[in-house]
Amino acid sequence: MDLTVNYEKTNGKEEAYKAVKEAITPELLEKFQVKATLDYRDNEILANGKGFDLLMAFDENSCDVKVTLSFLLKPLKGKVLSSIEKQLKRVI
């Protein structure tokens, strides 16, 4: 995993999953001018778009994030992870 965010505002994976599901929506992604499809699975949220894949996996104490970027977007990986971390810390 590329990033791990511990729960500070939520208690357990179910509450964290619900908070992230409500916060990370297609409308939010459009604000960043990113078109992505979101797939909500048991304890995982997947986002896929042109040139990237995002996986957020929830366990009892934290959310693990994995980001896969296309060759052209790889130089932005640090900035992308920082932005994701900021959004997750805001809600979980």
C-alpha cells in the first residue's frame, strides 16, 4: 500500500467506510476535473479513471490506500497521495 490513514474521527471500519462513501462521490471528483467510476465493495472503495486506479481498503484501525498511475501521471504521485490523505483525515 502507498498510504495508511488511521481512524481518528470514526470508530471501526464500518463507520469509516460509511464516512468515506458519503464524502468521496463522483461530484467531488468532478471538482478536481477527474472523471472516474466508483465501485463500492465490502470494506473497499475502488475508483478508476483515465490513467489511474485508486483502492481504499478498510480494516479495523486504518484505511490503506493504493494508487496506480499511468506513466505520464507518475510524477504527480506524491501530490495525489497528499491530497487523498488530507481528504481522508478530514472524514475518518
